[in-house]
Amino acid sequence: MIAVKKRVEESSGTPENFIDRFNVKTENKEIVGDGQKIIINNFDNKKLVEEEIMLDSKKYILSKTDTRGVIEYGNDYFVEISGYQENELIGQPHSIIRHPDMPKVVFKLLWQRIKSHENIIAVVKNRAKDGRYYWVITDFEIKIDKITNKVTGYFAYRKAAPREAIRKIEPLYAKLVEIEKVSGVDGSLKYLTALLESENKTYDQFIDEVTGRNSIMKIWFKAMKKFFS
Ligand SMILES: Cc1cc2nc3c(=O)[nH]c(=O)nc-3n(C[C@H](O)[C@H](O)[C@H](O)COP(=O)(O)O)c2cc1C
């Protein structure tokens, strides 16, 4: 929590006018080991290391899941970065790499969208097996059986998130997580909705801005989908 709080304090260019509107209680995470880097989080008792894995901007992370989000396939880079063996990932829910700094509301929106057969672009912080983290921009593709018209699964395409996108989104996520501790996902959804409304933006417009509108990223995702379809 100390690290999160520090990040919120250090951030700039964020929607600060919203950051302190809610009076949110914070909890300290227990810091162990060298007193700096290793944290046992109270979310799922898995190890967290305050160290980022820097992704190769030329590479992509791809995974495929069934309709419940159970991993069916991961490309080599996914396996490498996650730190798991391929056979430790296949058959596991995608939340195996969930980072506790990720607000639940982002996953709620994600599932709402893909279940409605719509794409969503999300900036996601993931946790590797050793507790370190990495930031990605994720774009989804819904696989539909042409004969039955039923969803058969989902693809997630990911690239390294630009530093600017992380700088902008991290304090917002920290705030959403804090709200969720007190008011659950309903609270964070309310907060996010109020934020977007006051800025007169949809979630997609907000994400476009955060990630760089008309960015090369979108062109890349389009090309990837074409390649894998
Ligand atoms: C194709 C696909 C890819 C996903 N990728 C991730 C991911 O990289 N990291 C993550 O935390 N959740 C990912 N999710 C969302 C998870 O299924 C899950 O909703 C999330 O980790 C939150 O866990 P929970 O629903 O158990 O709270 C993905 C879901 C799908 C369908």
C-alpha cells in the first residue's frame, strides 16, 4: 500500500480532481524480506515483488481461453514472461496472473463487453509467477462458430503498454482498488462512471486518450487479428 500511495502522490497529469473526492480507508500491506521489495499482499497471499518486468516492445503476448476464461493456449512470449511452465498455465483460469493492483471493475467491464461480443481495450498490470509485474495493453477477439453462431472462446493480444499510458492509469487504478476495499465493485463503478461523465467521455474515448489516440497500437492489433483469423 505504501508503494501504491507513493505512486498516487507522485503522479501528475491524472484526473486529480477525482482522486480525493472519496474518503477512502487504506490498509497497509505487510512488507517482509529486505523491507523494500517483497510484499505479501492481503488479496490472495501470493508473493508480490515491486519490480517491473520490462517487455520487449517488438514482441506480443497472446493467449486463448475458453468461454469461462480458462487458458487453452499461450504463445512462447506469454509463457516466458509469466514465468510459469506452459503446462502450469493451460487449464488454469486467466486470473492465475491477476495482480492485486488491478481493480475488479476493469474485469467486470471486460467480461460485460466480450460477453456482448464486443471488443474492449484494457491496460492491465499482470503478475508473473515470481511476484514481479508487467504492464500490457490488451485487445480482445471473440471467436464465434460460424455454424452455431455460438461463442467458442476468446483471444487476447497484448503489447507492452506505453510508459505514458501507465503513468496516467496507475493512480486511477490505485484509487479504484481503494474504493473497492470499502464499497466493492459497485463503488468503483460509480466512481469511474462519474469520472467519465464529468469529462464527457466514454470508456473507449478515455482509453484512446490514455494509450494515444489513433496509435500505431490499434493498427498493430488489427493486423494481428487478421493474421490469426
Ligand atoms: C482472453 C482473456 C484474457 C484475459 N487476460 C487476463 C490477463 O492477462 N490478466 C488478468 O488478470 N485477467 C485476464 N483475464 C480476465 C480473467 O479471466 C479474470 O476475470 C481476472 O483475472 C479477474 O479475476 P476474477 O474474475 O477471478 O476476479 C482475461 C480474460 C480473458 C477472457
